[in-house]
Amino acid sequence: MSNHDLKTLRDEDGKLLSPILDEEIKNFLIDIDGTITDDIPNEEPERMATCAPYPDALEIINKWYDEGHIITFFTSRTEEHRKITEKWLKEHKFKYHGLLMGKPRGGNYHWIDNHLVRATRFKGKFTDFVHKNKSIEVFED
């Protein structure tokens, strides 16, 4: 990611705020197990080296990367699985910027952030996005 993709912001007192990406750049956080490959639990790490990627995941994620979007894998695998995970991603030619280990296990995620968050539940196939209106939970004003 180049520095020109980040906008520098200041509050009314001139203090720096966290930077934000240009509007056209998406910051993808993508799970690994059950999303880009078979669902492999941490208790069976020997399978992490031999599983195959989902072809549509590889194609779409690399396309997003080539379009200039930020790709970060966010996985429930632990730090002890980092090397095998990085090797697997490299072997299968996934393009990415970062790898975050230790995502909480169990699903039912509810992400609270001061930045806009768009969540997309993976249902078995990577495609281009389509727009749909859905109900969401938000904080009361």
C-alpha cells in the first residue's frame, strides 16, 4: 500500500486522527479456513499444508489485489501456524498485504469500529459483489 492511498485527517484542534483510505480502495479482511480453503480446525494443523485453495477465491482475491485494494487475511489460526500458513499462501500464489492470526473462534462476530464496516458472509463461492438492501443492527442515536 502506498502512502498516497491514505488521507491524513486532523480534528478541530489540529491533532492528527487515524488515516483513512481513499473511498475507491477497499480494505478486505478475509478468513482462511472455510472461506478460501476447506474448514480446517487448529487441532489438525497437518491438514493446513495439504489443503487446496478454492479456485474462485484465488482468482477474485488476486483480482482485487491487482485493482489496488488492500488484502489482509484474518484467521483463527494461532501464531504457531503462521509459517505453515504463509508458506501455503505463497505456494498457491495468493497476493496479499497482511496476515492477522488469532481471530476469535466460534463465529457470530459483531464488529464495532469507528470506521465504516461492511460485512459479507461467505456462502461457498467468490464472485464480484452485487448491491442488496439488508437489515442491520446499529447503535441508537
